[in-house]
Amino acid sequence: MRRIEQLIPYSKEHHHALLLVWKIRQGMSKQIPMERIAGYVSFFYQTNLLQHFMEEERFIFPLVADDHPLKIKALKDHLSLRMLAALIEHNFELEINLDAFATLLNDHIRFEERELYAYMQSNLSEDQIQKITKLSANEKTDFDSKWGDHYWKKEITA
């Protein structure tokens, strides 16, 4: 489904979050120390995902009824991802929590793109759509230049 203009910046951020999922999976498959992966996840969460969640909760989710199952699921997912990010930041059971974070983040993004955003595009009025804004204008694509450890690019050594 083609995205309405107001949701495109959010969808672009979803793409970057899916790359985070890939980087977590790459690191785990290459047996990179969990602390290195966790460091990048915490960095990415603090510099991108947290702001993304707050903006969705402020500008997008209020346009859907509080008791709507899609909104309830989206908010529950955000809460679960915040809790997992906190556990990762504190280096708690990293392998389990990194795997859970990657799985939930992937599933959450797919859910928002395929179900929540699709529902909104089909059911919101033009007035409601015009209320969707983006504070951060997060066109950030240089995450990796601000993080020197590109563990996901490392070759597997025997």
C-alpha cells in the first residue's frame, strides 16, 4: 500500500529500525560479544527509536479510538520494547533480551505498516490526516558514522 505523505517519515524510520533488527541478528550469528551488540542497540534506541515512539504516541495514536485493538496493541508493543531496551541497557540476560527485542521490533514494525497505518489511511478523515505531524524530521541516516563499532560487518573467523 502506498503511504500517505504524512506517514512517510515514520515509515522511513521503520526501515532504519528493521536494519537494526538485521544488525542484531548479524552480530548474534557471527558470535559477536553480546555487550557490543547491546551497546549499539542502546545507542540506536536512545538516538532514534525512543523519539519515534514518543512522536507516534503524540501525533498518530491519538487519531485512533482509545479502545481500538490496533491502538492497544501498538501501545503495548511500545511499552514492551521500552522495557526490553532498559534490560539491554543494564546488560541483563543480553542474549535472551536482544533476541526478544529484535523479534518484537520486527513484528511491531510489520504490524504498524501492514495493519495500523493501513487502517488509518483507509479510515481517517482528511482533517485527521492533516493533523499528523513530525517534530524531529528524523532524516537521520548517519547512525553508523556516530557509532564506531560496526560489528555486523566483521568477517567470521575460524
